Amino acid sequence: MAYSEFIADRIRRILQEQKVHFYEKKMMGGLCFMVDDKMCCGIHYSKKRGMDLLMARIGKEAGKVAMTKEGCESMDFTGRPMKNFVFVTPEGFDLDDDLEYWIQLCLNFNPIAKRSK
């Protein structure tokens, strides 16, 4: 799992600054940040594309608006998009303000997100 530690550190910093209790879990070809035992966001290294992608669990409503943002696309591993999730390419989270925007969307959705079984 060759995800970027630099991006992971940026996400950690944002979560720590907001005093969010989280833990990390290696999965889905990368690193997931779990909040309240639910996947909140993460990093996925796409071998096919040769880049790190931000995985953002933002919900259906926020997802509609987010799809108009630079670098945002459906999160698709198997040919079928995953509900409530999007991928963001590096162009969409290169600046700290942009990454903070995506992390905040994830944190906003987290309280209503369902836990995995």
C-alpha cells in the first residue's frame, strides 16, 4: 500500500487541529481515517492512474455539489460508483484550504453515516 505519507500527515494535522478523535486503518489500497468507528476519509493510491486520490465520504447531497468542484469524481472500484463517496484528484486538494474543505464535508456527513457491519 504505497500511499503518500505527506498527504496522510496533512489530513492528521487537520483532524488534530479540529480536536477530532480518530484512528487510522489500512484498507482499500490505502489509509482510511475512522471517526466514531466509521470511515470518514482516506487516501487511495491508484496504480492504474499512478496517483494518490483523496477518498471522501460526504453523502449524496454534498456529493451533487462536490461533483462540480475541480478534481472531484465518482468513487468507483468495480465499475459501479460507491454511494456517499467521491474521489478527489490531487488538483482538487493541493492547497491546504481545499483539503480542509473536503475534510470538513466528511466531518459534516460523519454523524449521519451508517457504520459498516
